[in-house]
Amino acid sequence: MLQQKLDLTEDQVTQMQVILIHRDVALDSLRNDPSGNRRADGRARREINQQADQKINALLTADQKPLYEQWKQDLRERRRATQTQP
């Protein structure tokens, strides 16, 4: 989906897949072996996501970055709408 929305090159798609796989593995590891401290786990989750986001931003062009930010904003809004529904 991001490939089309951001008009990614094949090289960018490959790099993005690697970044997202590493992020998912780290998040799964945290989920499967939590520290027992919810705050620390939340911070660790945010850090993992922030690192992935920084890597993604580094590989995007100047034209793609605003599209990526808009996509993230849309995703946040959809999540909020889903959480507030009964």
C-alpha cells in the first residue's frame, strides 16, 4: 500500500521491507517476553517504532516525506475512530 501511495522505487520497497521486518521482530520479542513493567515496555515499543520511522524517513525523497507523514496521520485518525466506537 505504501509503495503506491508514496511511489516508492523497487530499491526503496526492499529497504522498507527490511526496516519493517526488523521492527516487527523487535515488537514481537517485546510482546512475547515483556519486562513486567508496563511503562518500560511502552517506552521500548515507542523507541522501536521511532527508530524504524527514522530509518524510513532517511530513505524517502523530499517529495515522499510529506506523503508518508500524511499516511501516518490518517492511520492515527483511523485507529482513534476505531477505539472510540462501541
